Amino acid sequence: MMKLSNIYEVKKHIKIESKGPRFEVGDFCVKLGSVTMTQNFKGILVEVEYRPCVVPAMAWDLIREFLQGYLGCTISNQAPQFLQSRMNDIYQPTDTIAQYLEHFGQYRKATGVI
């Protein structure tokens, strides 16, 4: 093992999480998350769910309009890249997990931690 110490590098265990309040506005559920990585603030994630509909293609325009009402023109007319190939599928909890992992990966790359 000692001979491998020159080659093998121990991977750092970086904790990244998003915590924050959850609001219900009519049929929408909005979660605001403050993203921290090893106790350092990195950004804010906004998660919006339109509860009556589980197919993203049928709800995207309504979600986009809802977000534009709160966040203005910073919201793209296009659905997030992750959802574009799944717009007509039933939305699953694993889709939410995959999107969080994608965003967390972007935060890690921005700070140079992979």
C-alpha cells in the first residue's frame, strides 16, 4: 500500500446540500434551497412542482409562466435540458434526484471540486 501512495489519491468527501423552506401557492409547491458545500454558501435552487399534472409537456408553459411572475425574464422559454427528452413521460421522483445531482455537479465544477 505504501508504494501506491504516490499514485493513489484519496478522494475528498465533500458534502453538498440544499436546505430551505417549502411553500404551497394554489396548485404549486415551491421549494427554495440554499446550497452549501462544506459550510460555504454556493447559490440558491428553486424547485417548482405543479401538483395536478405529472406529464411535463402538459404543465411546462404553466410552470414557466408561474416562475416568470416571481423571477422575471430570467426564466427560459425552453424546458431544462434534462426534461427535454422526457417531456411526454410521467414524471418520477428519480427525475428530481437526477436534476439535483446535475445542479450539484455544476456547483462542484464551478469551485473546482470534482
